[in-house]
Amino acid sequence: MFSRTIFLLVGCFLFINAPAQESVPVSVDEIIVNHVDEEAARAVLLLEKSVNINSGSMNFEGVRAVGRLLAPEFEELGFRTEWVDGAPFGRAGHLVAHRDGSGPRILLIGHLDTVFPVDSPFQEFEIVDEHFARGPGTTDMKGGNVIMIQALRALRAAGVLDDISVRVVLTGDEELSGNPKSLRSAALVEGGKWADYAIGFEDGDGNPETGVIARRGSSGWTLSVSGKRAHSSQVFQPEYGDGAIYEAARILHTFRTELSTMENLTFNPGLILGGTDVEYDVAANRGTAFGKDNVISATVTVTGDIRAVSLQQWEDAKQKMREIVSDHLPMTDATIEFDQGYPPMAPSEGNYALLDIFSTVSQELGFGEVRAVNPRNAGAADISFVANDVEMAMDGVGLMGSGGHTLDEVADLRTMGQQTKRVAVLLHRLAELQ
């Protein structure tokens, strides 16, 4: 018994004093992945808190409240935060955060507002089952904001957050932007001129197998048409002409026949008012019209939008529309005006290169290849204001789901961790390129 005890004691002594076996190094990617998994519940809780604050674009206090919820998240990571007052452009404002680092300058873009006003019946976050949650703005785009924050937290956990300089712009009016556009977009434009790369956290087309490297720009237009009022029995006579409604119909029909075949170009008349007298409320997008069947129409107002994939296509289309408008029917007149709108994010070699890096990261993490979204499936977004100023830009890396902008908006929570891991590793790869 004594000898056995001595044997065990000697064995323990030798084990304690033996050289420690070298541990296998854990890679940055592994730390990122593990950290994202460990914080999965935290991410969903932050999403729930954000979604449960109504932040319809015109609910200024609600938009500010979401900003107050997220600002400490960035500050805890060492960011300096600032609230940009939206009064000069008629909205709540934007949350901007900045953190200096040693590597590339990266602009991260999101938004605080949703399309759901304070009187919407859709107000609360709800877990549907183990994979899905519904709620206003879950995918567009409060989930994207959470992914942004969680990716930055994962980089800090891996000790590599200092390897990049980051600026964050979370706008408060992406869904219903303020005016003038030059003021509401100033923080974005400034960020774009500062940055090397820009990444937007919208949900794209809702498919995690795609990324957005091109977005069509969106601009509104207003067509104003006038004719000579007279008894309807005199319509088409040289001294009375065709009337405003016929002229408006000619213009709209010619738009369709001469421009509808241009790839990735769309234009849509969304409102039309015509008759003897028209009253149009621009702010409310509504109006009234009065006319009689036996009177030649004197005035028409039409409003719509136009979407193009490049600045050149946009300018070409607007010039063609002006030419069509100017070719008047007898005794009529017409003008068309375009607002500033959202510029297009044209596809570029740099954008494709960024998508390739993102796709490679995705494959390395076991999530598969990522391909480019068809621009017809990607609407206007804030990243378009910066895409022409940075080396590379990509959007659509947010939380995926379906039913955006409707009462059926549902998020696929399985893509929360997936997107966060892919974004975090992408940011690390960009640091490694320097």
C-alpha cells in the first residue's frame, strides 16, 4: 500500500512539473465565429428592443429613441457618437459614430426608421418559432443594425477591432427622406469621401446567397399639362385643340412605347389628376379634381418615379422624356420636373471585387457562394450616396427574411449569426489587405 501511494505521488509530481503541452493556436476567424454563437441570445434581445420602439419616419421621437438605444452599443466599443439634428431637412436626424484604428477606413451604413407609422396595427416583435420572428422593421432594417454591432463586438473579442477605422451612419429618414437631399445626405457624403470601403446593412432581396453591388437610382417626376377650356363639342378644332387629358395620355403612352425596352430602366406614373380644376397636395400625395364630360379638360397633374442603374442611363432617360413632353398636341402645353432623388449605385470593378472577397469568406465559413443581385430586385438605398466616392461598395448584408414594408414582415433568425460571421470576417480580411 505504501509503495503504491509513493508511486501515485511521484506520478503527480512529474505531471505537475512536466513541461506544459503547447496548445493549438486559435485563429481570428475561430474566435469571431465562437463569439457570435455565444452572443446569439444577446443579438435577438437587442433586435427585440429595437423593433418594439415605433420609429416610423415621421415619428421623430421614436426615431431618436432607437438612436438612444444603439448609441451606447457603439460607445461601449470605443466609438464617439453624435446625433445629427434633422430639423434643417424636416426629419428626426441621424446617429453617427466614429472609431479610429490603424487600418483601412470603412463606412458602415444603416437606418433607424421604418415604414410603419405610430397608428399602424403592426407594432411588436414576436417570436414565431425557433427560426422566425415577425415585427415592424425586423429585416428593413433593424436586424441589419444589430448585425453591424455584433460584428464589431466579435472583432473586439478577437483583438482585431483596432486594425480598421470605422465610421457608422444610421440615418433616420431612409424610408421617407427629408429635403433638401443635400442636407439629409451630408453625413453620408462626408463619410463616403472619408472611406475606402462602404458596406450597407439592408436586407437586399432577402436571400443570403446574394449581395448587392448595384442599385438603381430613384427620382420623382411631376408632369404638368394644360389645355384650352371649351365646350366638348369643339374638341379637336384648330382654335380649341385636344385638351389637357389627351395630351397627358399621349405623353404617358409615348413614355411607355419609347422607353420601356431599356434594360433596368423603369418609370411609373403613381398619381394622376385631371379636369377643369385640380388641387394637388404635394406633402400628402393626394388631391382633388373637378371636371364635366361636356368641357374640354384644362389641366392635368401626374406624379411618378423613374429608376435607372447608372447616372448616364438616368440622364439619357430624362432627356428623352423631356423631348416627348415638348412635342405638344394642338393648343396644349406641358412641362416635366424631376426631383433630386436617390442616385444610382452603378456596378463597378471595385464592387465586384468586394463581393468576391465576401463570397470567398462565406465559402470558407461553410455558408456557400454569394452572387450579385439583379439590379431590378434592388431598390434605392443610402449607400448610393457614397458608392461613387469609395474604392469598393456593397449592400445587402443585413438580416434576411420576407414581407418587408408589409404587415407580414418576418425575419429568418438563422441568418442573424450567419450574416454577422460573414461581415466580421470580411472586415478582418479588408484589414489584412493593407
